[in-house]
Amino acid sequence: SALFMENARKGSIVSRANSIGSTSASSVPNTDDEDSDYHQEAYKESYKDRRRRAHTQAEQKRRDAIKKGYDDLQAIVPTCEQQDFSIGSQKLSKAIVLQKTIDYIQFLHKEKKKQEEEVSTLRKDVMALKIMKVNYEQIVKAHQDNPNEGKDQVSDEVKFNVFQGIMDSLFQSFNASISVTSFQELSACVFSWIEEHCKPQTLRDIVIGVLHQVKSQLY
């Protein structure tokens, strides 16, 4: 019985030790899980910081690009460099830079159209000169082929009489149609006289009449 009591006492001690060990183990915090949560939270915060920093850098690049664009416009457009007395020495606003740029582009379009019209006119003049050149070359060639032709040409006096007759006829209609009370009225009358008395058919009739008159005087 003494041996039985000793074994029972040892068993009770072991049982209480196991109970105390389990209780102590359950009261110790799980450091592995907490470390894992801490690292995940730190990673999340770092990711947010990186995104925020990347967004800030992208926004700064966008603003720098816009600023450079306005600076380039202000350097290219001549009117932006001129002194604007309405704003003094203040820096030009973006709205003013854009408006001056639009005005300058419209001016360039007008200048381009004007130059195109001038080029078209010059091309027509060149074409007319080429035609005149060909005609004069034909006249010279015809004169070289027939050197005796032209001996019976009229004198300079006759040519002057023809010219004088044409001018006299035109001046008569001009003097009868033109009013010189004011420059504005003079301008209006000149254009009206040209439209009325300088038509091709009218000039042709005047020239034919003068030529008949000169011919009757010569022969």
C-alpha cells in the first residue's frame, strides 16, 4: 500500500506539471503569426508609398511638359515677345499665350493665301511673256526671210496721227463723262467711263474710224 500511495503521488505531480505546461504554452503569444502580419502590413504601406511617389512624379512630368510647351510657344510666336503695355512687365498668362498663338497662325494663313495669289499672278505673267516672246521671234524670222518687206512702212508722223486720233476720240468721251468735284466722284466716274467707253468693240470701232480717216488723207 505504501508503494501504491507513492505512485499515485508521482502521477498527480506529473499531471499537474503537464497541466501547468499546457497553460503556460497557451499563454505565450504566437510570435511567428504576428511577424508575418507585420511584414505584410509593411509591404502594403511600401506599395502605397511607391504608387503615391510614382503618381507624383508622373504629375510633375505632365506639368513640366505643359510649362515647356507654353514657354516654346512664347519663344516662337513673335507677338508674345512684344511688350504688352496693358499688362506691364507681368508674365504672360497661358490664356494670352494661346490667344496670341491663334492670332499669329491666322495671320500666317492669310499671308500664305496672299503669296499663293501672287505666285499665280506671276505665273500668268510669265506665260504671257513667253507668248509675246514667241510672237516677236516669229516677226523677226519673217523679216529676215523677207528683207525687202517694210520699205513701204508709214512714217512716224502718220503713226502719231493715228495715235492722236484715237486719244482725241477717247478724250472727248472722257471729258464728257468725268466729274472732278471730288476725288471720290472722280474715281467712280473713271471706272464708269472705262466700263462704258473702253469696251473692246468700242475701241475697235474707234481705231477703224481713225485708220479710215488717215488713209483718206494719205491717198
